Amino acid sequence: MKVNVHALIALEEAEVLAFLARRPIHTSFITGLIHDNGLVSPFNRGSFYGFRNSSGHLEGVALIGRKTIIETNNEEAQEAFAHLALKSPLPFLLRGERSQIERLKNLCEVMGRTPRLICRELLLAQNSLPEGIEEVQELRPAPEDHLQSVVDVNAKMFFEENGVNPLKIDPEGMRQRVAQRIEQRRVWTWVKQGRLIFKADVITETPEAAFIEGVYVHPYERGRGFGLRCMTQLARHLLQRTASLSLIVNEENLIARALYRKAGYEHHCNYSTLYFSGMIE
């Protein structure tokens, strides 16, 4: 089979979205980027590539950039995309299904791009609400004056996950991305007496799926059921306009896993993330 990896162009957008729609939960992040920004945009923080077989059929799509995401079940395509990504100075992380990432680790070492950190994760999904959970009417899209609080919390969470403080590397870029999410009404907060009790970022949202990151409960408020109530309240809002919700959680974070299970999330797939030296938020 002749390998054909090429940079995707705007005219291919409908075909790419149809390909990604085959697995909406797995592809919610990159599908949402295309819906928000188009197939070719600096706001994607990378470039989309396609893999076509000798007949010209699209068999794989990858975002090669700060966050490198590969969507294909073709092993030849996986290696071609990964090779392209690892030749670039951009990748900070390479994320995908665990079986896929395990196959690509050897290629990373051969190319001299040994990851500094490997996180084993779980992709969770939800499409219905648990019953009997008290509402949180105060949970709402964050106003502009919550920007600094959200930036600070996101930076702290990112550092705790992978040891890099994005505010020391790209403070203005991070601030701009959070501000854009707030403007899009995709950052949800509950503030009580000046304290940020809960926060969650809806990174992307389409009619098929929404992808959630940055779920936070203030340390002094944990163990009081606020996380469960707020995650359920968020789902009440989002599931009115999208078919499913998804998020990724570190396999070792048993407390978060228990929270998401109570909130109605179910295990969908095992994931892994390879972190490299570089920058990202």
C-alpha cells in the first residue's frame, strides 16, 4: 500500500468531519477544534494531516502540534503520523488509546524523543444524568472578572499533573486561551463569598459530544458533595444540546474516578499520554 500523508486543506473539511464522526467520543477534542476554528487555523495550535490509502480513501486524521492526537486504526498510519510529529519541535504531548501509544513508544526512543513522563489514563463518557442529585443554581458560565482565578487554578492543576508551570513558559498565551473560553461561555464556575468553589472547562462542544477538562473543587470544600452536585448540574446544561460528555482522568486519581462514577461517567477506553520537553496549556 502506498502511504500518503498530507497536510489537510479547508476543502477536505466535510470529509474529515465525516471520518471523525465514526467515533465521536474518542474524537470530540479534535472535532470540536474544527467546528470552532476550521480545519486550517492558528487557533488549533498545530496542523491537521490526513492519511490516504492507494485508492485515495481517508484512513486517518491527526492533529500535529502542541497536543498531538492521532485518530486511525491503521498501524501504518499511526507510525507515519507519529514520525511526522516527532520530527517537529512542537509536540509537548502525544495522547491516544493505550495500545496505540504502547506501539509508538519504541519509535519515540529510536528518534531520540524519549518522553520525560508517561501517564496512564482513562477516557470516561456520560450520556445520561444520575437521579436524586441536588441542583446548584449558582453554577453558571464564568464572567470576565473570574479570568485571573481560572488562569491561576488551571496553571496549578497543569503543574500538578505533569510538572510544568505554563505561566512561566507562555503566560500571555494561556491567558488568551482561557479568556476565549470564557467569552464562549465554556468555563463554568461556582463562587461563594469570594471563594472559587468549583470550576470546569468545556474545551470543545459539538452536537455529538463535549470534552471537559480542568475539573476543580476548592481544597477546603472537598468531601462535602459539591463536586458531584456541580458535575451533575453541568451535565444538566450540556446534555440538553449534546449527546454525550467525555473527559480523561489519571488512572491513579482514585478520588476523581469515584466522583465521576457517581456523576454518571462510565469507562470507555484506556488511554496514555506521553509528555515531552516543551510548552503547552
